[in-house]
Amino acid sequence: MPGASPQIAEHSRTVRRLIADYLQLWHAPAPSGGRRATLGREIHDALAYLDQHALAAGASKAAVEDLLGPAPGGIGADVWFYPSDMSSQTYEVAFEHGHLIRKGFITVRFN
Amino acid sequence: MFTGEDDFIKALKDTSPDARALIDALFNDPDFLKLWNYLKSCPAINVALSVDNTIKDSHGDELFGLTPPGKLIVNTHKREHHDNPSELLDTLIHEVIHALWDAKQACADLPWPLPDDVYDWPDDPGAVNRLDEPEKDDPDSPDKRHAQTQYGDSPSSTKRYIDVNFPGQRLICGLIEAALKATAGGAPRYRLKGRPTLTHENLRRHRKLAARHWSKNWKDIRSITWEPDGCWHRTSTPRGWIMECTCDSAQMIVKYDDGTVQIDLLGKGDNATFDGGSVTFDRLFGWDQA
């Protein structure tokens, strides 16, 4: 993240670490619901900060990945999903022609 | 309204010849069309229909299907959809239920097509926190007990509960069973185009199947065919026999003296027992075959 403010860089490091910890707990065999819920709230807060202060329409995929880390989920190559604090909510980043066109927390229903 | 309806239905049909037959049967079922046409005819919404082969949730788990706001997506490359074409119908109907609830407020002028007891979690009045269905390793709570007693297990993750309730799952299974019946092959094997789904298994596991226990009078039976043969284990008893289903599901085809035929599907571990007077069994579902 060349040129990012110290606060943005710190939130970026935080959200990438939190998401890695969250996914490790999700895929672990042992129950981890309480700890994961706490991490989900912290991820939500960090994503909300970056959404407001660092992500803007037109950003490239590389810049978004540099900021938030690799997306754990999504639809095809152009819609990325990051975890949040509630099971039906996800943070979505959508691209068109390689540039960000939509971002925000959305409610998803899935199977 | 829909965007991409023709391409979407074609992509579902192109999954396999058996899927084509089942999708055709589903789109000729008036009970399914009532749901589909609610979405299609509502001018206040626009649902973009699509298939995709890389749908993962925010935990990285591959999904069967997904309904974000204004979209309905089916993962046609999901292995289960190819192993069992019935699963494709299951996913489609499941996502249609989500899309209906997503559309309900905007389409309030139209008569609501779902039975009164069919909910998804985000719209279930029995859920305290509708945005946050509990996960299986969460601490005990009223919502967790509600998910355990009214929903059961998710097919896409061992850590989750499914998000359409048991009455909704019975609706899904009923539509699949109607499509299987409509597309069954001819005598003597009555080959089906698909099998029971993970939703049938969820209903069975949670004792929510309708009319599970059945009995047939031996005197009226001309013959019983067990299909496929390798899915049955026979044990002799002092008064008859026990046939145990050893596959995920298998067919018991009963022909009667009056010429009628009944097809019953049993699940893994289910038994059919002949005691000298009648055949009793637990089934997933079944029907009278014309």
C-alpha cells in the first residue's frame, strides 16, 4: 500500500490478520464459536473503517487485494466476499473491467 | 421480472440429459410455476438469473447456490449436482424460496405463493436475530435451539444449519418427488432420473419426513423387485425375511395382482420386513406408478 496513511496501513494489517485467524478457526475441527464471533465483530469494524477511508470506486483488483488480503469467497472472478460479524452478512467488493464498481455489507442467502 | 431466464434454464438443462428431463418436469409443475411466476410477473423487482462455477461464501466453502439481493445463482459445476440431478432441482427451489422472501415486500400486491409455514431464516418470525443464524459450535441460545428444531443441517458446511425451515424443505422434496415420478422410466425397472437429495436426508435424520412408516398386504402382491440389486442385503427370519437398503437410497418396486405398481424409495439402513402376513417398511417417499 504505497502512500497509505499510517492508520489505513494499520487497519489493513489488522483486517488481514483477523481474517486469517477467523478462517483458521472456521476450518478447525474443534468448536470455536465464541472466539470466532468476537473476531467477526473486529473484522466488521476494521472493514467498515477501510470501506469509509481507503476503498473508492475505480480501485484496481491488485490495490483492493493489497488492502484487504485475498478474498476467501465470491462469485466468479469479479465479485469478492469477505467475512463479517453475522452469518447472513458479507462484505462484498465487485469489479468491472478490473476496477471496483461496488462495495459494502450485503445480506446473502445461500445453500 | 427476470433477466436471463432463457439462458439460465438452458444452462441448467445442459448439465446432463437426466437434468434436462427433470428441469422440464419441474417447469411443467403448476405448484412450482406458482412460485416461479410470482417472481417473473412482479414488475417491482428484477432478478438476474445466472449459473456460475465458482461460488464460495466468505469462509471459502463452495456453495450449491446463492441469492444476493436482486440475483439468483446456481453453481452448475457443484459435484453433487452432477452426481445426482435431483440436487440441481433442490438448489433451484431452495434459492427460489430465498428470492421469494427477498421480493415479498416489493411485490405485496401479488398473492403470496408460499404456504404460511415456509420461511427462510432472515424472514422467520421465530428467530430472534434474523441476520445471524447460529452456527453449530455457537453457545446454546433460543436461536440455536430454533435452528436445531426447525431447520437442521446445511449441505454446504458441517458447521452450519440450513437456512430454509423444515416445511420449506418438505415443499422442496415434494416438488422433486413429483419430477422424479413424472420422468420415471418404464417397466420393469422404472429407472429414475435422480435420487433423493441431501434435503431428504436432513428430513429423515430429524424425523420430519411425512408418512414414513408403511405396510403392504402380502396377499395382494404379485412380485417385488429390488433395484439396484446390489443395494439390498437379505436376511432370513423364522417367518420371512428382512431386506436392508445398503446404498444412500434404493427402489422397492411392488407389482399387485390388480396390475397396479407402487414405487418406494428407502434410505441407507432402512428395512423392509416380511413377517408372513405383510411387508412393513420405512421409506423416504414413494408413489403409485401409472
